[in-house]
Amino acid sequence: MILQEFFHRTFLGNTIESICWFVGIILLGLVFKKLLSKLFALFVFKFLQKYSKGVGYNKLFLLLKKPLEVLVLLISLYFAFDCLHFPTEWNVVTIEHFGLRLILARLFQIFVIVAITWVILRLVDFFGVAFMYKAQKTESKIDDQLIPFAKDAVKLIISIFSFFFILGTVFHLNIASLIAGLGIGGLAVALAAKESLENLFGSFTIFLDKPFVVGDLIKVGNIEGNVEKIGFRSTRIRTAEKSYVTVPNKKMVDSELDNLSLRLQRRVKFNLGLTYETKATQFKNIILDIQTHLENHESILKGETQVTLHDFDSSAINIMICYFIDTMDYNFYLNIREEINYKIMEIVEKNESHFAYPTSTVWIKNKTEK
């Protein structure tokens, strides 16, 4: 009897019982949000399993966890606040008129639509991962490049649709009239988004012209690395230093771009400086030995080697050495180049010559007194 009287006491226009239900529902939402998210993700995965071979449930749950937990909390708040009433002394107007009720109701609708949109976007990400898994098994790189682009396009369309849905559902705007009205301000919007549009057109140029694809080693300006992603606005490049560089697509199509992956061989060219004490016969023997070794090397392109007495420097006589290594593997290229450099050192030593380094000779002439 005493407990019943306690629960029927009022506080701010609500009974203690209603407040307890309010707190209890919110606590239940906080406690079971992860469990409910797992169950919903498992339910969705059962339907998508046949379209996502190679991608497990854990990946889907990691993508859906946060948006589903937010959605569960929003639903909990809806049922929790449904147990309460605004105190009569606050004189809050009805939801049909502008006031606190209307603002809270519309904010809640916006949050729910955003949370549902978040879930849908994460499902698009899941399909993107599944399709990329299949694309990696094919030899073509076009699908590796097209899937991220298509995924971003679908997510952009969903976001735009969600935005207009909020305007129509929450704020009761006439979407058809709004879209028609955009034609009047379209020029101003285009001018404001000029750079973004240029990058978008740049991405279409990359897809149509195909100067490079995902995975290619390219050099644009001072940036060199492997292409990891081609998006709407920019291209992501992983450099040799493992940094992640984002380059606007406009720059990718306007700048001189060197697709290093399309090279057939790697070129090596440098000058070998020997001392002026080296005799002509020694130079001839050194040049002949180096040329012979390069021509007989199995990894050097035949008929493309050049070993010549190039020029006379201030402190050295230079031999120009140029050859092509028949590989695109960078580590293999370094190993072959190192091997040849050691051989050149042996040839120079065998012919009793020495490598030059910057030196200067000063002649002092003694003046005799008259």
C-alpha cells in the first residue's frame, strides 16, 4: 500500500511510476543495444550471405554496429519519452503549433532518418567489400577501379535522396518545386562548386581515357607511388615512404603523368669517373670488359648497352654507362644493379685504375730576385 502510494506520487506533472518506466526503458536500451545490433546484423547477413561469399558476418557487424546502436537508442528514447508528459505549468503548446513539442518531434525524425541512412550506407560499404573480394580474383584491374567509384556514386545518391526525404517528410516542403527552383540558382551553385565539378569531370576522364588503373605505379609532379583508389574528387597514392597522398583528379589529368607500370624495362645510366693517371689502354680494356659483362648478363636487354668514354671533367675522366634491366620488379632491379656495380669495381681494380674524387692541384712558382 505504501509502495503503491509512492509510485503514484507526482513530480513535474509525472508519476514516479512513469519516471521509473522512462529510466528503465533507457537503461534497457543501453544494456541491450549491442545484443540487439548483433541479432539484427545476423538477420540481415542471412539474406545477404549468398551475395557476399568470402566476406563473413564479422565484417558486416563491424560496419553496422555503430549505426544500429544509435538506432536502438533512438527507439528506446521514443518509447521512454512516450511514458512522460510535459508539466501543465510549462504551458507547452500542442505539436500542431510551433513550440517545444514540434521542435523535439522534428529533431527526433531527423535523427531517425539519418540513422537509417547510416545503416543503408554501411550496407553499401559491405557490398563494396564483397564485390572487391571477387574483383581481386580476376586478372583485370578495371573492376578493381570501377567498384570503389560505383560505391561512392551509390552512397552519394542515397545521401542526396535522404536529404530531400528529410525536407519533404520533416519540413513538409514541396520537393518538386524545390528541384525546379534549383534551376534558377544552378549557375551560382555551379560557380561555387567549380573546383569540385572539375575534379568530378577529371574522374570521368580517368575512367574513359584510362591513363592508369588501380595498382599502377605512377609519377605525377613530384609524387610517385602506387594508385590505391580513384574516387569522385581525388586519387589516393601510396608512396614508397608508405605515406598516403591524396591528389585532386583535376591535377591528375592536367599534369604530365608518367605511368611507370607500363615500362617494359628499367633504365640505368650514370658516369664512372676515373683518375687522370689512367692510361688510354687501361680505359679501352675497362670499357671492353664492362661492355662484355653487360652484353652477356642474362637480365640485361641485349643490344641496348652503351659504355663509352664520355667527357673530361675537372677532376676525372668519365665513362658513361647505360643499360636496361629486363624487369619491373623493384627489388630485383636493385639486386641486379648492385651485382653489376660490384663487377665494375672488380674490373677497375683488375686494370689497375682508381676511382676519381674531387681534387685540385696548386702550382707555386718561385720568383728569383733580380
